[in-house]
Amino acid sequence: AGLGASLLTWPSEARADTTSDAKALFEAGQKAYSVGDFKGAIQAFEQGYKLDPRPGLLFSIAQAHRRQFAIDKRAGHVAVAVKYFRDYLAKVEQGGRRAEAAAALGELESVALQL
């Protein structure tokens, strides 16, 4: 059950002080993700998160690591995705993308046990 680029949207928990640089990085990450450049997406999302640490970006980072693992099967992507999905669930107590994050986390924890 791959989650597509349509699930990546600028996090709605926007604040008035949101920097245009963070949004530009998110948009660059979204564009990279949409064409299958998950490494580029990870880099852009992580940089955006450093500038403006929104919980929704944690989901995007985790999802990009999940998709990159599907390509290169490198275990490190699973570990990082698990961490970011857990961080997202800890910060977003209800609503948001909790259902998708929880489902992906369960799937990845199962994969992690096999690696």
C-alpha cells in the first residue's frame, strides 16, 4: 500500500512566522518525491524541518525514507522512517495523518524485525 505524492501537502499547522525558505524547501522536496527522487526529497524535507519544525514534515521525511527503502533495500532507511513516524505520532495526538503513519509504522517495524 504505497502512499503517493498526493499525501504530501504543506502541513496545515502553519504559523504566521513560517519562513518562505522552509516552504520553498518543502515544495522542492515534494517535487523531488513526485518524480521518485526520494533522496532529494529527504534532504529538502529535513532542511525545511530544521527551519520550521512542523510535525507534518516528520511524516514527509518518514514517507520518503520508506519509499527509498523500497528502491534500494538499505536497512538504514527503515530505521530512520520508524523514528520519524514515531516522532510524528508523538507530536500529533489526533487527526492529521495518524492513521497512515500508524499503518506505515506497523509495516516498517515488521520489516525491521526481518532485517
